[in-house]
Amino acid sequence: MAATSHPPLAPLPEHQPPMGLRERKKLKTRSAIRRATYGLIAEQGYEATTIEQIAEAAEVSPSTVFRYFPTKEDIVLTDDYDPVMAAVLRSRPVDEPPLESLRFVLDQATRSMMTTDHDEVIQRTRLMVDVPAVRARMTESMSSTATLLTDVLVERTGRDADDFEVRIFVAAVLGVLRETSLYWGEHGSQDDLPALIHRALDSLAAGLRL
């Protein structure tokens, strides 16, 4: 299915639950830390950027940085889309094929990120390509995303919480997302990323033809 065949996307924030004051403050702090990190990395590189510098630029303490992000790699990789993606997936029609549901979720999330955080997405992907520690941590961090999406698909399908097929299916789709992101970054982030994800999912659905 081509990317252009989808209906216009609803704004992703519509799927976010209302936040209280405490949650808004946490989101503001996380965003400030991420912005400071990306700014410093752009100026001096990833390896030269320290947690102490990030804390100073974000006007928080180093302990606050670690409270929100256990590692420097997490600052680069962590965003606030996972629960929103789970909510969007949960809202899809119950009779929609799971691959098409996840296609819609990834398409919507990617388009939203490219609209609101375009430069950060490019910088993050470049770091995933260039910095082994970031790439390794990305693989680890995707496990939490997989758990959230697996839980929703388990609800939709009525399968057991530890269903083997569901876990493999979600892992395969997220593997597609990971490799597509790396490919995109390795080739200068020039392609249309949502279209590239659709192409990759089409390839997964069709299988590798010899």
C-alpha cells in the first residue's frame, strides 16, 4: 500500500490524555534537557558533551538529568511518542489487519515527528548511524515500545499476554522501523521517510522474493 493511499492524518496530540500540572512540568523538564543536549552535540559533538554541561544548559542539576534519563544515549533516543502510539493503535478498527494498524501508527508518528521535530529527527538518526553506543541503546529502548504495542495487540486479538506470534510480529515491524531509520540516515536523510517506511512494510508483507 502506498503512503499516499492513506486518509489525511489526525494530529497526533489529539490522542494524548490530558496532563495535570505535575505531568506538564515533567514534560517541560524532559524537553529542556533534550533541547540542551541536541544543541551541545551540534556545537561540539557527541563524545565531548557531558551530563554536567547538559544540566547547566538546561538549568537543572546533573541528578535531575539522571532522574529523567539514565544514560546520555537515552536523552538522544527517548521521546514521548510511545504511549501516544499505543493509544492510536488501540483506537484503530478491531477488524483492521494488525500490519495495517501498525502501518498507520508508524506513519502518523513519523509524520508528526518530521513536522514538529524535523531537525532533531535528522540529528538523532545521524547519531544512530555514527555512534555505536547510541545504536546499541536504540535496540534496547525499542523493547519498551515493543511491550506497549504487544499489550495492545494482545487486547485486540484476545491472545495470551505472552503470545509468541504477537511478540515476533511486533519485533519484526519494529525491526523494519529500525533498519529503515538507519538506511535513511546512512543515505543523508534525503528520502521521504514515511514513504520509505511504507515501502519497507510492503517488503515485509510480500516476503523476500528470489
